[in-house]
Amino acid sequence: MLASASVAGLTAFSAFSACTPNAKNASSQNVSGEAAFRTVNLTETDYPDLTYAAESAVDAVVYVEVTVVSQRRQQNIDPFLEYFFGYGGGGQMQPREQKGSGSGVIIRPDGYIVTNNHVVANASEVKVTLNNNKTYTATVVGTDSVTDVALLKVDAEGLPFIQFGDSDKLRLGEWVLAIGSPLGAQLRGTITAGIVSAKGRSMPSEDGSFKIESFIQTDAAVNPGNSGGALVSKTGELVGINTAIVSQTGSYSGYSFAVPANIVKKIVGDLIDFGSVKRAKLGVSIATVNDDIAKELKLSSLKGVYINEVSNGSAAEKAGMKKDDVVIAIDGTEISTASALQEKVNSYHPGDNAEFTIIRDGKEMKLNVTFMGEAESTGAVDVDGSIAFYGSKIKTASKETLAQYGIKQGVVITSVGNGKLREAGATDGFIIRYVNDQAVSKAEEVIEIAKKSKRAVFIEGVTASGRPSYFGFGKDE
């Protein structure tokens, strides 16, 4: 009986061994003459230990609390005041203080913190709380609505921080950690894990404005309050800033999105060095290649980005780019989607050179492009629809903004910049209602009236806090 049992045991072990691949020596194999397939090495070292990444990064992720002062109209407004003043006259607007929260990531020991633009937008006060419960008042160094990135600064030294990683090297299926403060202060420093589900994702802008989006999609659990928090690789490097979720309930339902670290690093560097984003301009209208485009242009594959239009005087036109060209690579980096092209172009500065590989009339060719910068002259239109105005950026106010302040028309200062408007005392969010005593409802009207003025420009309007205000500045001779 003992001998039979031993024989049976040996037989079972041999059968199991024969059916189990050698994990330590796994390699490509070929079956029945078909193409080689890839096998997986399942040694212990390939199971990620995320404890190092979690413990080294969590102290560099902060809780961000913002205070926003909005205006609420009183009821039973005097029709006479409503008719003549539009917003009910003096004393009819009541300030209302609202609190909001998000997360942020310390990127330098001297107090620079990255978060989302939408976390700190219109904030009158920003406070950050570290993992050790120390709270600081932060200043907003700069923001970029196009990428939804903002940079804060606190007066401190020797803070824990996270090094930037190379988000381009992330692989599908790679493990990542999301760190932030979901649902408020009580859950700050929360760590969740997931994998990279997709790269180069884009989502339609709700207001139709231009956005540079090439999101990293993960299945790490992210909820409201995680915005601005860290997406960390298994080696503890910052590979993204958590920004958005797609959900029908408002809570996490399996999909979260982060701005890639390579985009964030460039934006932050510009804000620190220049005080604003120096964005390279190509000057084209683009679309991802689909079946119809490939059939029409007789392309051999669906890879690449179709050039639908080339702007006059743009960097693309000067380089020789034409309508119906298809961009397949920039400086050797393969370009397969419109969002990938936007992300790559955004990594350059005005004046930088890049080699574009394109397909034209079925033939591959290369073009050398020298990127141009944003035109800062008054009247120049930016990619987000705003218009340059003496160093600032202005934009026709939305219906929602006008309703918030109870006014009928106006033009908002989206970025006061460092020019004449800032010197005159203007601030971000100021709504221009009158220029030289003329009512304005469009940004173009502000430009036109100012150009006609011979010596000075006088502006009346409402501050971001809803207080009627005015300022003026002299024109250059």
C-alpha cells in the first residue's frame, strides 16, 4: 500500500510539472508554426511591492482648502435700479462665502505645490495642510486652464516632496497609486492602487473651450477631493496629477484620469521661470485618422493625425505643411492621435525646432518646424478664445457668469497678466461692463473702443467679489 501511494504521488507530481510552464525561464515559444507568443515571468520579483512608493510619497501630498466669495442677489430688487444699473444698484449684491477642497503635491522642498486649476479657480484664500497636520496659507503662483494645472507656494523649507517621473514611459497594465483627500479632510492621505488602463485619453470640454488633454486613465479609486493629488509609479515617482472621473453618480465608478507628469512639469517650469505659460504654436486644425480619411488619401494604415487646415503665417505653413498631410511622428515619437500631437507640441517652447514626419500623396517626408509663440499684441486671439488686451487676456462673459452677478452684459478678465491692467489695479475675474462710458458685451468691442481712444482708457465694472469698481490707464504714444 505504501509503495502504491508513493508511485501515485510521483505520477501526480510529474503530470503537474509537465503542465506548468517554467516561470523563471519563460521565453517566447512557437506552436505549430504560428507566430511566436509572449509568456509571463511570474517570479516573486514581478509582483509589485507598493509599500515603498506609498510610504515615500504620502507625506508630500497635501489637503487643499479654498475659500470662494461669490455674490447673491437680494430678492425684491427695485425695478428702477434694475433697469438703469443692470445689477440692482449699490447694496443689492450680498457676498456669500463658500468652501471647497482638493489635493496638491509638493514638488520642491521650498514650498512649491501642484494642484488643479479648477481646485483654486476664483479662490480668495487658499490653505494647505500637510500630512503632519501643519497648515500653511498658500499663494497662487499661476494657473493654466488649458491643461487644468495650477501652482501654489507656501513659505516653508525642507518639505517632503515627490520627484517627477517620465509619464511617457508608463506601460498599459503597470501598477500606479492615487494619493489624495477624497471626500474631504477626514480622509486626507488616502492611498488607492490600480493599473494604467489607457493613455492619451481625451474628454469633450463642457464649455467648448480649447483644452490640451492626453489623460492617463487608471482604475485606481478617485473621488471628489482627489483632484490635484498624486498619481505615483511603483518606484515612488510622480507620473500624473489626478484630475477627473467619469461617473453617472458623481462618485467613482471605475474610471479616473490624470494629467501626465510630462505636461505638468513643463507648465510648472514656465510658471516658475516666466510667471506664465510659454506655449508653442503649430497653427493647424487636426483630426485623428479614421477609415474615411484613410480611404480618401489611400493610406496604408489608420495611424497618424490628419491636417485639415493650415493657418496663414503659422509655424506649420512656414515649414511647408499643407492641408491633407498626415503627421505620423515628431522628433521620432510616433503620433497616432490628435491628443498625442497636442501633448507633444505642448512640450516645446516658442523658438524650439522639431522634425515632423508626414505622409503626403502616399510618400513619407520630413519637415523641420520652428514653433512660434503666443501673439501678445492687443487683439490677438489665443487658442482658448481669449483676446490679448494690453498684457491681459479677456473673454466674453458666459451667461452663467452674468447670471451669478445679476448683470446683463460684460467681458471677463481671465488673466490680468503683467501689463497696464495690472498696474492700474485690475484683478483676475474682473468683469468689464463699460469702456469709456460705452457698454460692452463682447471682447472684440473692448478692443475696438480702446483702439479708438486717443490718450487713455477708462474701464468700469465688477470685481470677482461682486463689488462695483473702475480703473484707467494711459495709452502708449
